[in-house]
Amino acid sequence: MTQTRTRIIDHGDHVHELPVLDQTAPPIHPWFSAQRVLVYFVIFVVLIWLASGFYRVGPGDVALVQRLGKFLTTAGGKPLIIPAGLQYHLPWPIDTVYKVPLHQELNLVVRDFHISPAANAPLEHRMLEQGMSRRVFDAIYNPYLITGDENVLHASITVQYRISDPYAYLTSVYQPASLPAGRGRLNMLKMIAAHQLILKVAQSTVDEVLYSGKTLINQELFSPAHPNSGLQGQVNKLGLGIQIEKVQLNSVTWPRAVDGPFTAVLNARQQEAQEIQNAQREANRMVTLAQGNAAAMVNQATARAKQVANQAEGEAQAFFQVYEQYQKNPRVITYKLLSDTLGQVMRNAARVFFVRKGQRILISLPPPPRKIVVPPNH
């Protein structure tokens, strides 16, 4: 404890007592002076500030550093892409780090034209009570698409994409400070997708959108074989740094106000499809039966033709054999042929008459049992 002594100073009529430090007390250490404590505090704060510049880039991500409002670049002038790992940047407010997932597949669902009636049910009830007509409410709070044949439909799509150019992704769209991070780019992609959906539905009929043309609409919205068309073409024109992976047309429905007529049309189409299927089945059966009958007729005709050809070939061979014998002995073969012919002619005759020229008497003889041999006329 510091001890003090009192020194009395006399200035005429006034006497002052001043405290005097005890010279025998230990002095204050220089490390604990107020100036040094302030210096140590400043150094500690500076070290903490410098240490805040360490950051980690996760696997599959990259980072870009913005220094005083300008992104860092390489010696060649290209944006500096920071790879995954532990990195360092100058602490805020000098540098700002933006991490971008390159290999992550992102999904964006566009429901601008397919809002669930239950989502706006309280608002609808309140607006109708205030005098708004249902038609006006549906036009404002229940957006729809118009098909090429002037029908009204509700639809939504899902866009699967990934970031292909992190610098373009960060700098191509203005991001207001009032919006959450990345909301401006999502809004831009959402507007492009909605615009493409409006165009494709306007070029299609209601039947194509609901049933037969869904696959074609998906291909027109995005086709890997045509990267400069559809949604990907618009993204490339704006340089958003986004690669579309897939576009899927989700649920497509008609407005609830026309649910009855649409259901009737749907039932009629199902019945039509069933009748067409039955007719096709019957047509296939008849075609199969006709093909079988035609094949049987062709087989029969082929067999008959083969039989006639064989018979003609056999008769031709027999004729040539007889003709060969005829050439050797014409008279004998002539009588033989005549005898065979008469035998065939009179095979079933009950009676045979022989009549001579100039003779009026007919002689009736029973038919010969086998052959009639005509004797040679000398």
C-alpha cells in the first residue's frame, strides 16, 4: 500500500498541505499503463480482423472474390476462380467472397399459371364479399394459358439446371440490395421459362397440351440436340451462365369452372379411344382371316397347277411314246388308237348297231365285253 507524507507550504497568511508520494512504495509496471493497454487492444482487434479473412470453399464449389467492387482477375484478364479448399482474402469491407455451386443440380418450379384454388381461397372469399366478381378475381389471381385453338388451361413446369459460368452467373443480372441473394437471377430465369411456356402452348391445341403433344412440348422447351433453341437459347442470348439439364411439363388442367364439360369431353374421348381399339382389333382379326383364306386359296391353286402340269407332262410323255411307235408301224398304232377310242366311247352303251352303206337292215349286237377290233379293210 502506498504511503504519503504531507508537505506544508506557507505563503504568507495561507498554508497549504500537499500530498506527497511515498518514495519507498514500489513503482507501477510499464506493461499496465493505459496507453499500452489501448495498444494491445488495437493489436488484438487487428489480428481478429485479419483472421476473419480465412474461408473454406466446399467440394464441388468455386469462389469469386470482389475487391472494392471489382472481381479479381488473372494475369490474362479472365475472372479468378478460387478452387475448393481453405483460402484467404482480405477481410471485409475490402473483399467480398461469393461461393458458387458448380456441380449441384438446381430446380426451379414455375407455377405462375397453375395456382391452386386453395391457395387463394381466403383472399377470394374476402374479395367477393367486397363486391369483386368471380370473373375478375379469376383473371387477376388465377392466371391461365391460352392454347392455339382458344382454350384456357393451367400448367406448370420444372426446370432443372446447373451453373456453367460462375462469373456470368454473378454479373449478368442486376441484384437489388432489397432482394435475397440470388433472387434476381431466379426471377429472370423464371420469367424466361414462363415466356417460353406461353409461346409453346399458344402454338398447340388443347388436345396436344393435355394428351398427345406433351412430349413434343417438352422437347421444344428444351432439347439437348438443339442448344440454341427453346429455353436454353434464350438463356444463352442473355449470357446467364446457366446450363439447362431438363424441362418437364408438370400437371396440366382445365379451369374448375368448366370441369363438367371437360370431364364429359374426356369421357367421350376415352369411349372413342375404346371403340377405335375395338375396331382395330376386329380389323386385325378380319385381316388375319382374309390372309389365311388367301394363303389357302393360293396353296390350292398351286397344288392344282402342279397336278395339271404333272398330268400334262405325263400325257405328253405318253404321246411321245405312242408317236415313237407310230413312226415305226403307223397302221398298227392307228388301229390300236381307234380300238381304244371306240372302247371308251361305247363303254356304257347298252346296244351297238353296225350299219353298212346302202343297206337298210340294222343288225343289233350286244356291246363287246372289252374292246372292238376293227379288221383291216383289204
